[in-house]
Amino acid sequence: MIKKAVIPAAGYGTRSLPVTKSVPKEMFPVGNKPAIQLIVEEAVAAGIEEILIVLSRQKNMIVDYFDRSLELETFLDHANKRDLLPKVEPPNVTIQYIRQPYAKGLGDAVLLAKQFAGNEPFAILLPDDIILNQTQPGIAQLINNFEQKKGSVVGLLEVEQQYLHKYGVIDGEKIDEQVYRIKDMVEKPKHNPPSNKAVIGRYVFDPSIFSYLGKVKPGAGNEIQLTDAVKAMLHDYPCYGTLIDGKRYDIGSHAEYLQLNNELFDEK
């Protein structure tokens, strides 16, 4: 059973400027919770017991959020508002932090988790992507397929042709209605994408991924791309793609962020 997860949260959030100049996008409110709390809750619901959050120096707000606030707890206790105490309790999971000194890309952020993961397989959840599923968390679907297929798994979404240039896109062999064996991946294809199956922010990797990340040269955007490491790994190890069952929202998209909040408030 996979017990460890990595949440890369060191990016600048340039799509959401100017607010992200001082407020991390991971702290954007989704309903009455910050986005990153939904990500942590998804991981915990899938059986994760240890989480490593990769931060940059301007993201201390995230560390403060997951810490206990003794002053607030004391106030609620004295003000006879003890019913609110469960809402401010830290999640029931061990959270560690590491800083990414330079914005070198997602691959570099994941590589920083090498010591944390050790020799164990681990999950990755990108906090930009919120996945709503009432029956099975998105990352749990990948964990199940990892355990069945005995190979690394990436989350997939079917995307319309005109938007595929924003994603990593797979070329894969269909195994069943939800699962593909990946033959190749193209990061943000400008022309002729190999399919309409785009990689979204959920992954489960065997620790062998670190040996490939350590050899990757800067790619798209002059960054260390996780996609490039996966492509290199395909020569030696199988990797699968799973179409995630659930509604996915990219909180870096203004329109999708509003849709997400509207849906959550409509449910209430």
C-alpha cells in the first residue's frame, strides 16, 4: 500500500497574478477551505500517511495554515465556540516541508523528494488540479491501478483538440475503458498531438523515476520536465495512464475556478 505523497507547491502562480504576488494559489479558497487542504484530504482519503510539500520561500503561509493555532483554539474554547474546534485542527497526517531554491520546473521539484520517498513508491498530487468524486478519490484510482499493473501510473483526462497544447499528451495502447499502456509522451505539442489523452496532476511512481529525473536536461520552458523523465523511463519500465473518474478543475483558470466554487456552493 502506498503511504507517501508529494505535493509540489513552489510555483509562482503567474496565471493568477497579481493576487499570487502575496497569496499562494494553493491558498485560494475553494468553498470554505484553501485549495491545498482539499488536496491533502484527497491524499488522506486514499490511505496516505506521510506528505512532503515542496515550497518556495514566499509560501510560508502554507506552513502556518497546517500548524496548530493555539491562540485561536484558546479563543474558541473561552468564547464557548468549541463546536468550531474540529474545523481548525490540523489534518491527521504527517506533513513535512522542503524548499525548492530555484523555479526549475516540476521535475526538479519532484527530484527534491528523493530522500523522502526512499525505496518506496509514492504519489504526486498537483494542487492546481481539484478532482471531485464522491465515491473514490482521484489519486486512489491511480493507486489501485499501480497495485494491479505493478507499474507507474499517470492521471489522464480527455481534452478537446484546441486545448491539447497546454498539456503533456500520451500515445498509448488501450488496455480497457480507463487504462492505457503509454508508448510515448509529448509535452505541450504545438502540432499533431498523438491523442486526446492529456496528463493531469495525479501520478504514482516507482522510485526508479528519480534516476531518470537526475539525468533530464532542461526542456520546455527551460525547465526540468517530469514528462521527459517519464519518456526516458518508458524504455526500461512500463508506465500506464488512467482516465480519472471525476470532475477536474484547474484553479489556475479563472473560469474553472469560478465553476468549481459555484458547484460547491450549489451543493450546499
